[in-house]
Amino acid sequence: MKLVIVTAVEQYQKEVLKLFKKADIENFSSSEIDGHKNSSSLLMASNWFPAEKGGNESSMFFSFTDEERIDALFEAIKEFNKNLETNNPIKAIVVPIEKFV
């Protein structure tokens, strides 16, 4: 069992839910978060974390699941990110679980 964490800008929330379903991950949690980034880029408006105070509304999803489902989720996320017209890809990480009850 591993912990997968996915973050995305709020506008992709429905897409992330579809990606979880496609990967057969039925049990997960979500939370609204604010993303922040300090940058002097001219393309600040198109970045995930704008420089303005308060940050950008984003979502974080997480699930304790098996590696097979995580692999399917990562493939679906990679495919989704290939077709983006913005600089706001869905991000995902995996954390191994040493013990659980």
C-alpha cells in the first residue's frame, strides 16, 4: 500500500475525479488549498502559483491504494498533461507506507 497525492488547479477538479475513476481508485479524500510561488516571470497569470497575495485556488487529492492503481493513475495524468494549453499541469507524488492500522 502507498499514498498517492495529486494536486491541480481548481478548474481541473472534475478531470482529476475522472482520472481517479479511470484508475479504479474509488476511495480518496480531497481538500481545497492555495498555491503560492515567488517568481518574476512575465507569464505570471498563466502559472499555477501567481505572485498575488492569497495564491491560486487549487485542490489536493490523496488516497491509500496499491501500486497497480497508482501506475494507472500516473499514466492517465501523463496523457492528460500532454494536451494542456496552460502551464498548470496536474502533479502527483507517491509516498510509501511503512505501517498502517
